[in-house]
Amino acid sequence: MNEEKQPSYYAIIPSEVRYCEELKYPERLMYGEITALAGKEGYCFAKNKYFAELYHVIPGTISRWISHLESLGFVKVIILKDEKNQIIERRIYINDSHRDFIPDTYKQNKQYPYEQNSLYPISKIAKYNNINIRIDRFFNFIIKKEMQNPENMTVIQTREFIALIEKLEFNYTEELIKIFTKENIEKLKMIIYALKELYTSNKRQLIYRVNREELISIYENCKIKQIQYEGTTKEIDNFFEYYYISLIKKLEKSY
């Protein structure tokens, strides 16, 4: 089954959305579907085609519904682009200002990576700090073999992912990590989390084309660019996002 079609068992539609007279009934229902699809990563990456097939409308209608939900402040849409301004992925987040309506069991692992209740421009510091926390937690899970996966992956997904890490020879022990330099630990953290993001995204097929040398090479090139761009208009505010997008771009070129 397609990853987009594996939503959470529950859809959450708070009263503020259910009784909003400005929303059409299908828009209210789609909001619930977005909360269900966001159950894994904290955001929904489903394309308009998925929703169009689900609700038997054209993709253009879905685009208008999402724009309407965003204009009313119920969701936030983030578009990831590469250096050529080409769209890599669309992410739909539940707006922070409405999260008090959502039960704690749903909120777990759904950290919105931007400043709470903020409007554009997005708080880059909040986004950067949040992703670093998630990277650290996932790294500790992989290395220390903690009981619960902080990224809410299934048992099967976790096993498959760990097997992938072993295949790429990134399965270092906790004892070995202790002799690593701070820079190498940071590199390992970023690479492992980028692989996790790729594995759980709608671009999962790309992961089967990646190799260890390429992962390291792309990371080191991105680090060089980060230094070169520092203090300029191209300054890299979120290194992980820059690395992840660079990785996707390189893998897609290899097709």
C-alpha cells in the first residue's frame, strides 16, 4: 500500500473546524484526513491527486480547499524547494494555534517545527532547534537501542530501517561512538536522520539507490557550502534541510 494511504486510525476534527460556517463540509472532512495522515511525521505530505481520488474531485478543487483552510489559519503549508527553485515536497501542518483542541495522545511526536502561533516569516531558530532535538532523539534510539522509536515508526519499519543502516555500515556501537570527534558524531547523526526522512517519505524508492560514499560526500560538500555562504544572502539557516534536499536532488539525478 502507498505510504500516503496509511493514515493514523483516528482523524481529529476540533469543534472550531466542525462548526466553522466559512468552511464547506468537504473541507472540514479533509482537515480530519490531514490530521490522520500527519500521524506519522507530524505533517501531511499527500499530494492533491491522493485527496482528489479520495473525494472524487479534480486536483484543482483540492488545491482550493487547502488554500482556504490555510487562509482561515487551520493549517500551514510549507513547500520545500531545491537550489533551482523546483518543488521537492509539500508539507501540510496543523496550525499550532488550534492544537489545544487535539488530545495529548495525538500530540505525541507531532512537533510543529516553527514558532508557536507565529505568522510568516517563519521562525528559523525554532525550526532549527526542533529538528536538532528530533535528530538527537532518533540517534540515541539507533545507537543506544532504546525501547521506543521517537519517530513513531512501526516495528516492521524500524527493523527494515536498522537493516538498512547495517547495510550502509552506519551501525556503530555506543562504545565506538565515544572515540568519535564531535564533528563526526554530528555527521553520523545527520546522515542517519536524512535516511530516516527519506525512508518514511513519498520518495522512499530513492533510498535503494544511495550508497555510503555518496551520503558522506554530499554531507561534506554541504558543509563546505555552509562555510562559503555564511554571512551572505545565501546563508544556510537550517543545515539538515539543506543536506536533505541536496541528497534528494542528487539521487533523483541518478535515475
